[in-house]
Amino acid sequence: ALAYFEQLKISPDAWQVCAEALAQRTYSDDHIKFFCFQVLEHQVKYKYSELTTVQQQLIRETLVSWLQAQMLNPQPEKTFIRNKAAQVFALLFVTEYLTKWPKFFFDILSVVDLNPRGVDLYLRILMAIDSELVDRDVVHTSEEARRNTLIKDTMREQCIPNLVESWYQILQNYQYTNSEVTCQCLEVVGAYVSWIDLSLIANDRFINMLLGHMSIEVLREEACDCLFEIVNKGMDPVDKMKLVESLCQVLQSAGFFSIDREEDVDFLARFSKLVNGMGQSLIVSWTKLIKNGDIKNAQEALQAIETKVALMLQLLIHEDDDISSNIIGFCYDYLHILKQLTVLSDQQKANVEAIMLAVMKKLTYDEEYNFENEGEDEAMFVEYRKQLKLLLDRLAQVSPELLLASVRRVFSSTLQNWQTTRFMEVEVAIRLLYMLAEALPVSHGAHFSGDVSKASALQDMMRTLVTSGVSSYQHTSVTLEFFETVVRYEKFFTVEPQHIPCVLMAFLDHRGLRHSSAKVRSRTAYLFSRFVKSLNKQMNPFIEDILNRIQDLLELSPPENGFQSLLSSDDQLFIYETAGVLIVNSDYPAERKQALMRNLLTPLMEKFKILLEKLMLAQDEERQASLADCLNHAVGFASRTSKAFSNKQTVKQCGCSEVYLDCLQTFLPALSCPLQKDVLRSGVRTFLHRMIICLEEEVLPFIPSASEHMLKDCEAKDLQEFIPLINQITAKFKIQVSPFLQQMFMPLLHAIFEVLLRPAEENDQSAALEKQMLRRSYFAFLQTVTGSGMSEVIANQGAENVERVLVTVIQGAVEYPDPIAQKTCFIILSKLVELWGGKDGPVGFADFVYKHIVPACFLAPLKQTFDLADAQTVLALSECAVTLKTIHLKREGLCVLGLQKSCINMNKKCPNICGWNIIFENYL
């Protein structure tokens, strides 16, 4: 049915059928009516210029006729139909207002008058028009933007005063009888006020009416938003200041500033947004006046700002986070002003302290926060905390000493009695210490050197943190904050290393890696890894003890034992990496390091062999998948331990080469397993990537066999992931792997071509994308081979194969609309011309240059899909130019004759450029 409707939408006569159906009210089904409007929308949006004048007139008359019918309908249309109708009216308006329908608004108003249904549609049409003209979320072409500007200018001249009058009449008539229409009208006023003459709205009669609406429960929120839009209107700074001040005086005298008496939190959230807008508008005025050197008015603006601070603080400290969140912008900008002042008054200092205390209070979790099952409310509080953190950072810029002293006071008093203090207060005390690290920035985390008073205060708080026993607090939020803060201030432990043992114990026992909460265990695994890596020089006395204590956390958990391990496999990766770092960075001799690394990896290898045998025998597919995952984890864990090494030298120095070669021999048989190939190949491939870095040429004997297995029965994704491995080997070892590359070059290409030539359904986007990515990987492989000085690998494949490869590169440069692949292809061609384009190049390559490469350089940019507005396409064009330049340099003496050949060849391929021969002849 949907396909039929889509087909109908684009048929040439469908719009007339739909227009007639709407005008004559043929159908009662809402979905059919909606579809009729969709067809008209499609016609107006995309095909309106194809219609005759009579047909365009028919669409106008249809819409007006439908609008008239709505005045008489016993029931209003559904909301979704009214909205769609408004969109069609708006599209027709932007198309015709400047030319054929300048009386658009007068025609609409004459139909709707003050009929509530008509007014509803009129207001919806106005919002749809505003969306078409002003909405910044809608992307417009430069031509549409110019048209929209002209429409707004014309409306200001011809009809805006009349529209404003109609809004006033609607508000006056319906404010007590139809709240829905009144709210719609207030929304329209708020939308249009940003681009119409403000004096039409910011006058006594309108403002008094809006203030009256502020006292009507069903209208007050929308009235608040409308006033916000008025305040937000761009204007002269002095005029803006006067507008805001007069509005504030009226609001204050009406009692709206008495926040504590107001119980409606939804209204207060809107009111907070309004106060935020007024405050920020005053700050913008102050900034402009200072910039213009108008000191007198700037001082008045600053005074006006200061008088709003008390109200701002009341809203900031409000128990409802939405109300508090809405005022943060004003608060942040106010602090920015204070930062620019050379001297702060006593009142301003008191304001800073009040903001600081408010932030500290509002950072605190409430009782309802669900730590075990965080939902939308919890996510919103996390975002709110981020806003408060920005305020804290700004407070640090205004008065770092005051912030440090305030945090120290709160922290010390809380941790003195943490056993009897509520969790949220303990958590926020530690959180404040954590936040100081970013609020008081230093180079490379050196918080405990330099400024003595600051270093001393932070050192004192960290000492209290690690010696107070607060790590034993029975709440996950406190536990996590403790570990986060310990890792954030890891430099503290270089100053006072005597505290390392107690922190290590906290990580390793029931407070950290063995905590009852999986969330705490998971995060602690990551933080423990960071802690050990950052303090690896101080870890030496504790290495063996740590390795013994984490032994059970390193166990590979096979699926059949039913035992739920403490850590997930992802968490175990961090523990294995930590173990590797401890061993490699220790002061032990190489023999001891080798023994420890073997102790770490041998259980993995033994389990791997057992599990691989079980997989080969497994019948149940679900069991096969779980065994394959477990095998993959084993490979991943071994791979992760190697991250402690930077290069082969450190592997050799530690005497660990043999251990990793044993791992390689253990894992490679998994490649020949016919079951769960994707999972197993992925793990082993990743391990090979790591071993190429760690073992270098020692890994080369294993590559041919591994490659042979990975090329069997492979899919596009397998090849995409395999090619980077070959690229890594080629780029790293170059001539050393030339024999291997020559041997596997054509088998790899055959595997790639076989996958690319497989038929796929025309609409299968996934298959098309996979092929595109494989094509890119193929060209990247050729680029690596040619760029590594290994062009003989291609040259030695036989003339027929060489030509086939070269033709695919030409196709990639010209035929496929993929600028990333095109760029790579031109790089390959340029390199081959540089290597083979001279007199000593392969036989027939010079002819290939003029028959194929030169034409490709001209044909590619002529393709309609070659979009120079796209950055990647520009890069492809640049490489195309480099290729032509390289041809010119390499074939200088023969260039003229060659270009003539190329032009003849291009004429055959593209008759539209047959005049090029003459152009070239004239030029030459």
C-alpha cells in the first residue's frame, strides 16, 4: 500500500485528483485526507514550476475552499491533518507571496475572521511560515535564503502591522474562553518578535496583556516564554537595558520575584528561563557598552545586573533541578563579568561565595537517585552536574583561593565524621576535591609542587582521603568517587609514597575489584590499570604480591563451568594489561621477567588448546559460539599483555620473545577450524598485528600459513580486516617480504575479485557498502605495495595479470563515485608513472599511460558524480593533477605525441569532448 501511495505521489495527475478530493470533501478517512495533502505538498515543493497558471490557480482555490469548509465542519480535523495543511499553505506562501499572491494574509484573515477553528488554522499556518523562513535547523540554499530575506522585508512593509493587530484581537477575545488558541497565539508572537519591529509588541497594551496572562494559570507558562522571546530580541544596548528594567519593575511589583511563595514548579522553570534571558541580555548590553567606551551607561547596566543577583541565587539554589538549570547561563556570565573587574566590592565577593555554596549544595545527589538502574532522570542529573562543574571552573577563575578554602572546609568537616554522615554528603565532599583538579589547572597534573599554599592544601586533603578509612563507606557512589580521585591525583603518591600500600589494598579487596557491585568492579579494573601505569616506578616492592592477589581475576571462564566470574572479559583485559605493565616495568632481571610472563600466559595457552578441541567436537551452535568467544578472549588477553612493550627491543630485553612465539604457535591452529571462523580469525588477526610490532621479523615465518588460512572461504568483511595486516607487514618489512607478497599477491586479488563480482540485490545497501569498503581496502593495498618501493611484486605477476590490475585502478579512478577510492587510485597511478614511466619501464606501460591514465585524469573530473563541493573530491582532483604533472616530468620529450593519442582515445570514450583534439593542437 505504501509503495502504491509513493508511486501515486509522483504521477503527473495525482495532485489534481487529490485537490478535487479535498475541495469536495470526497473522503472521510483521516489517512486519505492526510495523503492528499502530502501529494499537494510534493507538487508545490518539487514540481510547482511545471504547472500552468490555471493549474496553479486551482491549487490556491482548493486550499482556500478547504479552509472555508473548516468553518462549517461539525468537528475539527485531527491535529496531524491541520498541521500538514498548514505546511502546504506555508510552502505555497513562500512560492507565491512575492509574485502571484501578495494578498495571502488578507485572503486568509477574510476567511477565518474570529472563528475559533479558523483562528487555530491561521495560527498554525503562521508557525509553518516562520519555520520555512526563519528556522535555523532547516538547511536552506543561498537562493532560498535570499528569497526568505526578501519575503520578510516585504511582509514588514505590507502586512506585519495588520498581523500584529490580528494577534492582539485574538488574545483579547480568547484569553478567558479558549486557552489553547491563546497559547498558540502567544507562541506565534514569540516566534515572530525576533524579526519584526519590536515596538509593535513591546508597548503598553501588549505588555499589560501579557502580564495579565502571567496571572492566569493555563496561560502563564506560554506568556513567560513570549516575554522571554521579547527580551531576547537583538537591539541597541541602552534600549535593551531600559526594556529589561521596565519589565523587571512590573514583574517585581506584581509579586513574581517572591519565589518562595510559588508552588508551581513548571511555571517557575519557565520564569527561571525568563530571568536568565533578562540577566544575559543585560550582560550583553554591558559588554557592548564597555567595548564602545560608554562608561556611564555600562555602570548603569552593571548596577541593573547586580540587582538581579539575589533573584538569580534563589533560583539557582531551588530544589527543582530544572529551575536551577535554567538560570545557570546568567550565573556563568555574571562570574565572567566579575573575572574582568580589577577589584571586587564586598557585595560581589559575598555573591561569589553564595554562588559557590549553592553549587556545592546542588551537586549533591538526592535520595531518589537510582544508582543500580540509572534511567532518564538520572541521566538528566548527570548532565545538570556537568553544567554545575562549568560554574565551579568559572568560580576558580574569579577567586581560586576562595574556592580552595571553601572546598577544604567542606571536605575536612565531612570526612572527620564520615561514618555518621549521609552518603550524598560524603560523595559530594570527595567530588569537590576531584573537581579541583580541573578547576585549578596545572601542567601535567603537578598539583603538589609550585604554589606552596595550594599544594599544601591539596596534599592535606589527599592525605585525609587515603588515611580516613572513607574507602570503606558502604555506598557505591562514595567508593567510585574515592578511586576516581585517587587516580586523578596520582602525583600525590610520588610525594608521599608511604600511602601506596593502603590504596593498593583498597583496589584489590572488597572495596574495589571484589566489591559486591559489578559496576564498581568494572570501573575499578580500569582505574587500577591507570593507577599502576602512572606509578610504575613506585610499584616494584609490591609486584609479586599484586600478581598473587589478582591470580583468580585472570582466570579464563569457560562457558560450561557455570561459574560467574567477578569481572567481565572486557574488565579482565585491563587486569591482564596491568599484570603485563607490572612485569615489564619491574626492576627484576630478564630471567625473572620471562618466568613471570610465562606464568601469566601459560594458563591461557593450556586453556586455549582444550577449548579449541572442544569446539571442533561441539554440535550445538550456541555452544560453538560461546566456546569461540572464550577462545577469542584468551587471544585478546594475551594480546593485551603485550601493550606493556613499546617495541621489539623491550621484548628482547625482558626475554619474553619465546613466550609470545609459543602463544603464536598455540593460537594459529584456530585459523584452520571450520567453525565460528569470523570470531576466531578476528582474534588471531589482532594478535598478529601486535606481534608484528613486538616480535618484528621473528613473526614472519608464521605469516604465509596464517594468510593462506585467512583467505579460505572469506567474506567481504574478512578481506577488509585481513588487508590492513598485509599492509602493516608490507610497510614494515618491505623487501624482506617480497617473495611472500609475490606468492600471495594473485590469490589475494582473486579472493577480492570473487567477492566483488558476487551478485547482490539492487536495493541491498549493506552489500553495496561492504563492496565499497572492500574496494577501498584493495586500492589501499596496492598503494602500500607501490609506496613501499615494491612495484616489482606487481610487475612479476605476468603481463596479463599486470594489465588486469592496472585496469581496475583506472576503473577505480573513473567509474566508481567514491572520492576516497579515486584519490587512492590516482596516488597509485602517479607512483607507477614515477617508477615505470621512464625508458626502462615495463614494455607497453608507456602506451598504457596515454591510452588509459591520461584520459582517466580528464574523464574522472567530467563525471557528474565528481562533486567539487565535497572535500574528499577536491583531494582526489589534487592527486589527479599530480598524476598529470608526473607524466609530464617522466615523459617530457614524448608528451605532445602522447597527448594526441590520449585525445583520440578520449574521443572514443566520450564523444562530447571531441573538440579537445583541436584545442590541444592549437595550444601545442
